[in-house]
Amino acid sequence: MSAFIDLAKKRYSVRSYQDKPVEEAMLLKILEAGILAPSACNNQPLAIIVVRKDETRKALLAAYERPWLALAPIVLALCCETSQTWRRSDGKNFGDVDVAIAMDHITLAAAEAGLGTCWIGNFKDAEARAVLKLPGNVEPVVLTPLGYPASQPPVKKRKRLQDIVHWDHYGGKYQ
Ligand SMILES: Cc1cc2nc3c(=O)[nH]c(=O)nc-3n(C[C@H](O)[C@H](O)[C@H](O)COP(=O)(O)O)c2cc1C
């Protein structure tokens, strides 16, 4: 258990990357971690675009204008095949949840391998779709660079357990 907590502590949002390639075998293992993620009804509505071409990574800056995005040798775009998502009977769509779990697996697997990632949700949808040539039924959910960090992990800022966890009912205290 503590190995997992240590890994979760090791992962942080990396916004600076070394100019160093990622080994192919390592990339494939990290992608496998994403594929192993659970999904609602096991529908697996995930599509992962692995962007390695220099010109495509740079073109993605039109969708997210931070130079560090294109500094890493790889950018992953985690997308949702919207026709394949599971919907609850009240209509709630779990596609984003499924993609987020896969992204979490990927970021943790990358951290274990000594690689950096950063969740990017604040990108321009239309620009990302155009660069990645996504058909209308494929929604880009989150982007991440993938590469060797050129930064040091900051101290994690998190709420305290008692600010987030409620016991037995909302507002219930620990006893
Ligand atoms: C859904 C989601 C979207 C995010 N979008 C962005 C983003 O667009 N740009 C960015 O720099 N960081 C983004 N982040 C990273 C968060 O700012 C970061 O995870 C948070 O500050 C905690 O820091 P840590 O990842 O270093 O632990 C996002 C994180 C999540 C989970």
C-alpha cells in the first residue's frame, strides 16, 4: 500500500521537459496502463492519439498556447468515442469518467517510469480537433505531454482529510 502512496506522491504536474526521447518499450507499457483502466460496463470508449511528429506537437500549441506542451517528445490526447459511452438510466454520461481513469493510470505509470505528465483540460476544443483530425464522434477530453522532467517536484498542496471525508452522511464527523 505504501508503494502506491509513494507513487501517488511522486506524480506531479510537470511543466518543463528535457530534450530527450522516451524509449518505445516504456511508451508502450504506459499506454498499456491506460488500456487496463476500468470503464463503465467495460465499454472502453477510449481513443488515445500519440503525437510524436514535431510539426503536430507544435501545431497543438494553437489549442494550448504554452510552449512546454511541445517541449516533451510526446503529447498524448485522450479522447472519448462518444457513441460508445455508457449512460445511466437518468441520462448521466460516464465517458469523461472513463477517460479520466485511463489518464490517471497513464500519469501514474509514467511517474513510476521516471517520466513526467500534466493533465491539460484548458485547451481549445475546435483547434485540438482540427490538428488531431478527429471525426465528430470523437471528443478530445484531456491532453498531456510525456517526457523526462526538467523540473523538481513541488510540495503537494492538498486539503486535509477532515475537509473532504464525511463519515456516514454529509457533515458526519469521525469518531
Ligand atoms: C481535469 C484536470 C484538468 C487540468 N487542466 C490543466 C491545464 O489545462 N493546465 C495545467 O497547467 N494544469 C492542469 N491541470 C493540473 C492541475 O492544475 C494540477 O493537477 C493540480 O494543481 C495539482 O497539482 P499536481 O498535479 O502537481 O499534484 C489539470 C488537472 C486536472 C485533474
